[in-house]
Amino acid sequence: MTATMSLGQRLDLLISLAAADQDDAGALPPRLRNAGSSGAIGPLNLRTVRPGPGRKMTLLRVLMTNACSFNCHYCPMRRDRELPRTLLKPAELVRIFLEAHRREWCQGLFITTGIPGRPVKVMDDLIEVLELLRERHRFAGYIHVKMVPGAEPAQVERLTALASRVSLNLEAPCGASLSAIAPDKDFTVSLAGLRQVRSLVVREWAEEADGKRRDRLHPGGTSGMTVQFVVGATPDTDRTLLRSVRRLYARGGVHHTHFSAFRPIRNTPMEQVRAAPALREHRLYQADHLLRQYGFEEAEVVYGPDGNLPLGVDPKSAWALSHPERFPVEVRTASYAELIRVPGVGPLSARRIVAERAGTIFRGLRDLVRLGVMGARAAGFLTVGGRRLQQERWAEQIGFWRPEEGVGAGHQIYEFSPGTFR
């Protein structure tokens, strides 16, 4: 029967487990009775992620509480906003996750939380969850936890020791930008926590490189940190954001960055601020991939006059179009480094081309598509045996429409942001 349950039914069943400690086993405690109310931010979510090529994992994403003492101008959980509040206690969260894991609805756990009161108390609760799972129930799988700024150093060290991955919401690239939208937050405090976790992760990586065996119950954050920025809530440009990201990567310990396009939330001070285009968020992710996986330098990223990435063309194609001297690339002789810069050619397909051409003579686009090349994107930038695969480049055919103009776009106001569970 459980295999045919809808997502909503599964989540309702899991949240009902929070009643197990009550005298009336059929009734949820008052702090959870609004979990399904209109306007509430649901405490549970199941989401499939891809942690690596060819791999998939479903995470139970848990918002321990949507109560918060901070009053961030953009946030659906801000202190002064009227909405149903919920709270899961550590033992309840653990029971819910273990049941979801037993039913094979998820393989790992992601925990985030509002900050009701002192950050130190919230961190104690997060640590209690991880200690129960790791030490008592011997769960050795993936746990991703979102750290609370303002924690004590000993708490940060303990949390990192027990987590597979630790993340931190920086929200903005500098203190001035952050204080404009989150007056209760201190950018230097967030950076201090980030630096400590990063140093612990880098140390763990170094020890493993020296031969230390990984302790799956105490992984030490070896999946690497993640950070998140809210895009469009401040005047910061994409150039400023990517410069900050590049600096984070250069110092080690950070696996990747999340970008969350700003959405105006009902009954918040930024309700009338226009939403950031979802495509802007997507372009930032694409540029981030170029920096992390394609060997691009930050200075090579192409920006528009406003300092933002062009919305009408992806960052890789924008670079290729601005460097006509680098194209076309000859498939039969080009190096991996040259191939990977061709629009429509990714790391895997570039490796396949280099590996197969030793025993194969490529004759046309069909041979490349078989190896994973996106033919429509790549054809205008490639030659095979000196013959151009396509005269007109796909990226030059789409210039009749500029998404950044946003003609006719309405102003939609949201109850909560799609980025809440990142």
C-alpha cells in the first residue's frame, strides 16, 4: 500500500509519528497541529538529488521549526510575519526520519531550521539529532545539516564531525548588502563559522589523503561545504556574486554554491520588490559549473553592461561567441581542454571523444551525438576532417528574443520562497 501513497500522504503519515510521545497517541502536539494549515511552511519534504554522475539519492528534508527571532526583510519565516508556526523536537525528527528510511522513501537526511531565540540552543538541538542518529541508532548514511551562525566553536566542531555536509546561508556577498535586507544578522559572524567549518573539512581531507580511513559515523564534513546566496534581493551583480564564489573555492573546503532567486513574500517589507528572473538563477549555476568543472577562470566569464550574465544565451556560449578566434575546433585532433570549451560538449563527452578517436574515425555529427554531444549546440563550433558541421551557430539563432526584457511579466507575490529547503 505504501508504494502507491502520494507524496502528501507519505508526509502526513511521517508527521503523525510526532504524536507517539503524547498521552493521546492520536493527537499531534499543539506546536505541530498547524503543519498542514494554509500558509504554513511544511516541516517535511522529500526530494531526489543527484550527488554525482549517474547517481541519485532521495533526501528527507526537514525544517525543524519555522519560528525565528530574526526579522529578515525577504524571509517568509521572519519574526513579525503572521503565519502558523511549527516545531519538531530532536527525538521526533529522528523517529520520523528512521521510519521514512525504513520504508525506503529516502536514503539520506537534510536538516534546516529557523532560529527561535539563542543560536547556541538551536545548535544544541541540531547536534542532539545527529548524535541520536549516529551514536544511538548507528545510521552511517548521508546527513546534510544547515549550520546556525553565532554558534560556539565547540558546537561547530561537534556538528561538523557528525555531518556528511555542512552548509551556511551567507545570503549576500558582503556585510553592507546583508545588513540592508537582514538587519539582525552579522556577516562577520557568518564568515567566522564558515572559516571554522572549512578548516575542519580541509583538515579531514588532508588526513584521508595521508591514509586515514573514513569513519562513516563521524565523517567530518567530507562531502564539502555548501553556501547559499539570495539573488536579486540586493543590488549586487552576478559579477560580484561570482567573484565571491571564486574566492570561497580558492580557499578550499567548499563543494558548491546554491543560488536562490529572490521572490517577494506576502506581508514582508520586500513584498513589492520585483522577483529575480528564475533564468538568472539558472545562468549563475551554469557559470558556477564553468568555474568548478570546466577550467574557466572568473575573468573569462562574459557579463552584460549591467554586470549580470546575459539571460538570452548560456555563459559557455557567450564566451565562445566572444572568442571567434578559438573556433571552429577540429574533433579529430583537439585536446580535451579545447573540446570541453565547445558549447554542447561536457566533460564526459569530451573524455569519450578523446578515448574513442584512437580507434575510430569520426565522420559526422551523428558519431558525436552517440557520445553525448548536444549536436544542435555544438555543430556550429566544430569541424570533422576540416569540414564544418554547420555554418550557422545555434547560439546566434536565438537573438530575436531577450528574456531580460520581461515584457508583460506580472508581479507575483509568494507565501514562501522556493529556496526555503535548499
